[in-house]
Amino acid sequence: MEPKIAAKQSIKLELEPGTYYFCTCGQSDNQPFCNGAHKGSSFSPQPFIVEEKKLMGYCQCKHTANAPYCDGTHRSL
């Protein structure tokens, strides 16, 4: 199964240190975070740790090779 493309652009966020769960299916209405919309599919959330607060670009196209971070793949979709 291919993930749904939530958006063809990254979302820039400055997150507090902690553990977060990246949506891999593209169905979450809380992008780029998982909200459980993947239930019943082959997708599962990808945990990631933010160690220090800084502005980062997070993937919304779900095709990055560096999840959860945007690598610009959305430009070719």
C-alpha cells in the first residue's frame, strides 16, 4: 500500500524535547503526527525523539527517505 500524500510541502515546527509519533499513512488530520487513523491498515506510527528545541521541516508527503524529516521528495511527486 502507498501512503496518502497529506500535502506536497513540508511543515515547519519547533517541537519541545520529547518523544513523538510520525504519521506514516498520511490519513491523520493532525499532520505530521499520528492520530490512530492507520488502524486496520499495514501502516504504523514511527516514533522519533526530539532532543533539543529547534525549527525543523517535517514530511507531509510520506515519501521522504529521512522520516520524519522532509528531504524534498514532495517536489517530484
